Amino acid sequence: MAHTQNLSNLIANWNGQLMPLTEVKVSVLDRGFLFGDAVYEVIRLYGGKLFRVEDHLSRLSDSLNSIDIKGVDSGKIRSMLKATIRESGLDDALVYLQITRGEAPRTHHYPDSYMPNILMYASPFNNPYAKEHETGVSAVTHPDIRWGRNDIKATSLLANCMAADYAKRHGAMEVVFIDADGIMTEGSHTSLFGILNNKLVVSPSSSKVLPGITKRQVLELAKETNVELDERRLKENEIYELDEFFLAGTPEELISITKVNDKQIGDGKPGPMVKKLHQSFRDSVSKHLTSL
Ligand SMILES: Cc1ncc(COP(=O)(O)O)c(C=O)c1O
């Protein structure tokens, strides 16, 4: 995937102030910097409009509530998003949005008073996964070494970074996280789905599995197109028996996984169900777009 970015061209919205991204300065006492005490969202902009923005904002609100960050006004978030998109001048982009608890003397417990810091920026995104959509990708299994609250979209992603780097070093695009019970959870930054006997197999969202927005869309599409859903915990050895396997995420949409740990899945090519679901996904995007 060609993923080069000229950061110096990007405009940040820092607490409502628009400025070059590379010029935003933050205190070393910001709890996002010290503890990863922060949550985030990545929202796709298609043709200048936001995809499933209400779902992203609702998940953001769940994440904020889970870690008790108070004082973030949803009206402010919306007006900041609007200004960020307008100022970027972009049509096809990824909008990154992060909220930290803000600056406070360093204590583990939450400070009594704080002012959250809000950062947003849009970066150009013009389907860098065209090749992967065509050919499929490989994945490698990795122990799920993350914490026990993966439903919170927190910026403290060291375990995910370690796993993603392991995948890269092994020539794979993603990891398949396997928990201590030998069950597949998700990828380091994507949701995972299998196709077995024409059924869509997916891990239920839980404290171990993020409720992905792309996942939600795939589940809705499966229902609309009468694909039977088998929401269950898939054992590691069952992965190799799948007819098809795919990952799903905001930047990736749906990408077929054709190999896991060098073992071929199905016939080793993107299968008909993944292709069909991805096409339905693309056809349905326009129904979920909002301009703020
Ligand atoms: C762990 C994890 N699972 C799944 C996803 C996919 O979520 P979404 O479809 O909302 O992009 C992400 C996205 O960052 C993620 O980090």
C-alpha cells in the first residue's frame, strides 16, 4: 500500500483553533502524553461527506463515558469537525479525532479539575488499498496481549502497535489476535469475519472486541442480502477451515485474507462472498453520508 503523507500540508483543528498540524504544541503534562489517557475516532470522508458520523460520535461518547472524561460538548465536536473538513478542502479523506483528558499534575487517579484537549485533522485518502482489494492479503496469528477493555477506543495502543509491527516483519498486513482461551478476537486495527458454509461468522462485540463501525455496516448488509449470521467465538483451528476470511475497517473497507500463517484459506483467492459484500458495501456508502 502506498501510504505517503506530506504532513506539513495538513491543517489541524486544535481546541477550535485552525493551524498547521506540525505547529500544534502540547504540554508534556498532558495525560494523553503521560498515560495514554485519551480516546479517538477515525472517520471516513467520501466526496466531502462523513460516513456514519452519528455512529462514530456515539462510540466516541461511549469511550469518553467509560473513562469519565467530562466537559466535552458534542455541539463543539460537530462544529470543529465541520471547520476541519471545510478548511482541509478535501473530498476523500480520513478524519482523525482525539480527545485527551488534558494537562494536570501527574497522579494515576483522574485529577479533580481538567480541561480536555481536542485534536482533529483530515488527511487525503484515495483508496490506497486498490491492489489489496484485488489480490487479498495475508495475516499472521498473534496472542491477544491487549488489556481487558478493547470496547473503549483508547489511544493507548502499544500492544496493537507491537502486533502490527510483528505482522509487517512477517510480510503480513494484519494479525489475527488469539486470546488466552484460543479464541479469535479481532485484528490490531480491523474487525475480522469468516465465511463458512455460506454463513457469516463474526466475534460478538464485547470488552475484548471493539464495536467496529464498518462491522456494523457489514452486519446490516448481511441481513439485507439474507446472508445468515453466525455470531460466535471462533476457535483458532477453525480459521483454517473457513471458506473465506476477511478484515474490515474504516480505511480498508473489506479486504480478503487469503493466507494465515502461510496456510491458504479456501482456494487462496478473494472469494465470491467477500467480493459481493464489498460491492454491496460500496453501493450502500451513499446512504450513510452526512455533511455537517
Ligand atoms: C482494534 C480494532 N478493531 C476494529 C477496528 C475497526 O473499526 P472501524 O470499522 O470503526 O474503523 C479498529 C479501527 O481502528 C480497531 O482499532
